[in-house]
Amino acid sequence: GLQKSDAEGVALPANWHPGRDVIVPPPPTTDAIKKRIEEVKGKEEYTQLDWYLTFKKDQ
């Protein structure tokens, strides 16, 4: 888990197992938030619950 988190720049939920969704870190600025919302809209590999909480399917 720690290697994946470090290599891919993602966070892992507690009790994470390979194949489960990972957490994409929140954007640092308002402009980055707007960009993230547009980037993930309609993409199946992402689940965005709010501007600060985006999940990505594990590869």
C-alpha cells in the first residue's frame, strides 16, 4: 500500500486491498478545483463525491 501511494501520488483508505478504489488528493487551489471537476466529469474511472473527495479505480 505505501509503495502504491508513493509511486502514484494517491491516498489509500484504511483496510485498502489491491483492486479497490484509491483516493486522489484534493486540489490545492480554486482554479485546480475547477479543472479537476471538468477533467473527471463523465469518466468511468473516477467517482467524485465532492470537490475535495475523488476516487479513482485501481489499475
